[in-house]
Amino acid sequence: MVSKSFTPEESFEGERARIIPRPFRIILNEKGEGKVKLPGFRIKEGHFKNVLLLYTFPSYEFKFSKRSLRIIGDEDFAELIVEPGENCFKGYIQALEFRKAKRAKVEIIGANDERVERCILETKRIMEFSRTSLTEPLLIITHPMLLEPRKLLETMGIKKAVDGHGSFKLRFCIELGIKRELKDEADFKVDVKYRKIRNFKAIQIK
């Protein structure tokens, strides 16, 4: 079941609308279950009445509750250092000592009531990586009757999403066997950071 709501903030008349960086959040699993919160405009009159112009603007500032995540087992040790970067965050896996562990994983998880997680990295070696949310500005053209989470994923060309602004959790874990792992977690928050607007990629949900 899909629940939709629209919260109006202001109304104006004109042929142009100014798009400014605003928070958005897309938390969806493969079945399209989760939450979507997008800023945008709704046309109230004329031939295009009720058409929605929704958008995502990739502008992020990352803040972590801690920068070092460590896992210490009987015979295994792993450490991940995270560092906020320019519109992204960087991770440095700078220690991996495995005896029983198979691999290390880094996952991003939505809020407790969203229950969606996304693995962004699996590795067996020391390495560094960079992670951002959605990187391309999107203009989504659709209608309230057609707007569905699963269609949004299909139109964007992705299988699941844990992206946008707000509160998240970063999980660092090592796999010891089937359904057995050790982990450390850090909360992090993503705020809007002002950037100049680039060209938007327009997509249509039919």
C-alpha cells in the first residue's frame, strides 16, 4: 500500500519557478517499500493541472558521531576511518587482519522505522573509497496518480536507494560465516550545503 501526502508551503503565479537546494530523502528497498520525501511544485490550473515537478539537488554536508570504527575479535581486527569530503565522505580501511573473517563490508542504513540498508563496499584488502549520495540533479515530471516508489526506482535506473538528507547509520562489519558477523556503527547526518545549480536531468514517471 502506497500512502501519499503533499505539504504546501507557498503559492505563486508565474511561468518560471526558482529551484533552490532543499532537503530530499529516498529510502526504498527492492520492492519499493520505504519513504520518499521530495521538494517540488504542483501546477494548480490550466492544461497541466496537478502535474508535479519534483527535484533532487545533490548538495551534501556530512557530520559523523565518530570518525573511527573498529572491530576486534578473537583472531580478527579491522579499522575504518571516515572523513567528510567535498560533497561526499571518504573512507579508509587501514587495518585488516583476518584469521576467521571472510571479508569486510560497509553499509549505509536508514532510520529505525525505515529498515532499509545498502551495502556500498565489500573488500578483503586495505583500501580507500569515496561515497556520495545521488550525484546528478534530477527533475521528475509526473502526476499524483502515477507517482509510485517502485516506478521511481525503475525510472532512475536503480534497484534500491538509501540517499538524500537527514539521519543515517554507517555500519562497518566483518563476516565470520553464514549469518555471523562482528560490527561497529556510527550515526551520521547529511545537511544541505549550498552549491550553484547545474543542468538538471529530466525524467518522466508515466
